[in-house]
Amino acid sequence: MLLKLQQIVVKPGQQMLLKEGKYIKSESSPNFPNIPIVELVNKYVQQCLTIGRSQAMRNFRDWVKNNL
């Protein structure tokens, strides 16, 4: 699964930022500095595989409502 958010590419286990035309590894997101993007993507991708996409998306929406 590959998720693009402006200049960010998040793959399970890593986050890459586009900087000066090249992707570099990053621990945080300039767009979402207080959100653990890598951990969330990993968690919800794993949930998609175990409980299904619909329930995983509901869980993610609940997380967003409760944490943002």
C-alpha cells in the first residue's frame, strides 16, 4: 500500500519526504508534525488485512475524531 500526502510518501514501515526532487527518509511529517504517520499507517494496514478495510477505516476515523 502506498499513500501520498502532498510531498510525503508513506509505505508500511517508513516515511519519505520529497526534498529538492529526491525522496529522503524522515521520522516526522512537515504537514502533520504531531501525528505518528508511520505508526498509524502500519496499524491500519495491518487491521485491513485482519478485520477488513471497512472496519479499519471506521477505526481510523474514530482515532482521528478522538485525537485531533
